[in-house]
Amino acid sequence: MRIGIYGGSFNPIHRGHTELAASIVRQGLVDELWLLVSPLNPLKQDATSDMAEYEHRLNMARLATEGIEGVKVSDFERHLPIPSYTITTLGELHKAYPEHEFVLVIGADNWERFPRWYHSDEIIEKYHVLIYRRPGCEMDETTLPSSVQVVDTPLYDVSSTQIRESVKKGRLMRKWLDEKVARYIKKQQLYI
């Protein structure tokens, strides 16, 4: 099977994440897409002050993806040394599931920072990368390596940071949150 790996903090997960994941599966770009909830993003180590505990982020991701065909939630990185760099995670996934082909799914904003990723050249050599567009990120597709493909998905102008900030102000951005996730945030008193 061709498995898309879409990693992130998902702090919290929102409709932009889940609708994007569902779109990639529906288009047949992958057979399944695994949302890989990361314990710690190596490039965001200084931004952990308002990070919900890993279990909360994992629970919210599972709630948000219930009933979305082909989209799964994975805690695979939980069992790897922290932080787990993408090249390490992909290598360990390949060892654990040699029958699958793994494809990295990232946003255009992450592609802009991709040269800063640990062993980014090796990722491009060994794996396919699907890039989804992000508002405000322009891409010259003619300069992309052959293993990298820009995918046509809807644009979602929302971020987890905006959602956390709205919660701090006493408002939940329900338009962007699955109702089960909104209830979970409220019940667990996250991001206040």
C-alpha cells in the first residue's frame, strides 16, 4: 500500500488538517493517509509553552478523524527517541512495515524551510514528497526534484495557533473544529 505520512503537532487538529487529508486520499494520491502526531517538532522546540499534552493531542486527532475513510491516526513517533527527525521516522516506518511505500506529505510553508530539515537531501533521494499549497506561499514547480509533487487541494486559511488564541479569549472557532474536538477542548480546559 502507498501510505501518506502527514506529521504534525496537531495542537489542536482542525478541519484544515482533516479535509486536506481526506482530499489527498480521495484523489488516489495515496491508499491511506496516516496523521502522525508528533511528541515534539525539532523545528518548534521553543514553541512548547502552549502545547497540549501528547495524549490530549492524540485523543483530539482520533476524534476528528472518526468516519473519514482512508485517514488514520498514528502514535508511531511516541516510541522513537525525542525529537524524532523525519528521516528517522520514515526509516523506522519502513523497517516496521516493509510491505508499504511511504510518502511524505507537507505544506508549502514547510517546503520553504525544507533545506533546514535534518538530512533533507536524503529524504528527497529515498522518498516521494507531496506538497499541498498554503496561503501566502508561492512555489515554482519547475524547480522541484522529480520525487516531489505539488498536489491540488483546497486552501484552508486557518492555523492551530489562531484556534489556541481564540480559546484564550474565551471563543472556540467552531467553524474550524470538529464538534467532538471542540467539546474535548472545553471539557479538558485546554489552551486557557
